[in-house]
Amino acid sequence: MTGIYGVCISDFPPSLVEPLLHFISNKERILKFHFIKDKIRSLVGELLLKKIINTLYNAPYEEMEITRDEYGKPFLSSPSIKVEFNISHAGDWVVVAIDRMKIGIDIEQIVTMNLEIAERFFTQEEYKYIAQQSSQEQRDEQFIRIWTMKESYIKGVGRGLTIPLDSFSTIINNQEATSIRVEEDVRHLKTFRHDTTYYISVCSTTPLDGKNIEIIDIHSLVNAFL
């Protein structure tokens, strides 16, 4: 039942933030954001998740209470809904991954990166893979690609920053890994180039072959609540 969903927020009217807060578990957390774009991303992330669960399980919105564990990972505290999820956002996009087992997702926009960051925080194999690319553009792309893969793994495991970025590698024998094995734990990876300037990576305990992103229209999402 693994699902990957995305919504573009570029056309989201800022005036709708306040009326839609009624459907959010932790309104104070969203209101603490200084910039309106950050408020919209966080708001839409929870709305998208709740809309997906409502569609899949016919569960009322008011029964979907989202809290956070000791590592800051959000989860549904509703005992009647057994589902794992993860949310990420960057730029104009918000994405959600959902499954019966733990899952992680990360989206990042491609920007110019300093190679020293990769040398400091990534494995040597990952750093060398990025450094060998023939242009700055390709190095930037591979840096972001690897970053999303690593973030999706960390978010999927759910132990936050207790997992060092250089404790596992997404590049094996100079090729992009399709899974990460740490002792007996195996996580499957899939990466998407999205909307020209973004990378999305998903990490799951189940294989992700054939999985694609389902795009949800922002207006239809808003209309589901108002």
C-alpha cells in the first residue's frame, strides 16, 4: 500500500492559512514560523496527509491527531488508524509518503553546493562519486540526490540526528545504491527527478519498484476541507 504524493503550493492563497488551521493538530507550531511560505508548507503537509488517510481509510479528519515522538518524528496517535507516514517540503513542493511499515521521504531543490560539505559529512565513497562529476552542475545534482537519499533513510529509521550521515553509504562500488543494509536491517531506496529542479528520495522496508508520485491539485486539496 506504499503511496507517494506531492502537491505544488505556488498557487496557495495566504489568506486561507487561518481558516485551515482548524484542521491542524498543533496550530501553535505553525504560527511560530516567521515566513508565510514556511507556514503554508507545514500546513499543507498535514492537510495532504489527512486527505490521503481520509481517502484510503474513510477516516474522519477530527480523528487524525498527529503528535511527535522523542526524536521529533510525527506519528498518528489515533488507535483506530494503523499507518506510518513521513512528510517533507522544499521550495514550492510538499510531499508525503505513506505505508504500513516505517517509511521516509525527502525533497530538496537543486542549488549550488560546496563540495567541502560532502567531504566533511558524507562517506568517502559518496564524496569521491560527487567530486568525479565533470561539471559543477552535475556535482550539485549528485550532491542533492545523495542528500535526499540519506535524509529519507534517517527519517525512515526514525531516530533523528542520532544516526551520523557518514555511518552508511548510498554509493556502492561507484554506483547509486537501491537499498541500505545496516546489520540485519534492510531499507529500499528510490529517487525521482521532479519538476526539473528537485530530487525526491523515498526509503522503505518494502521494495519500491514501479512506485511513482501521485500529484494532488492544491485547489482540490483545499476544497476537501473548506
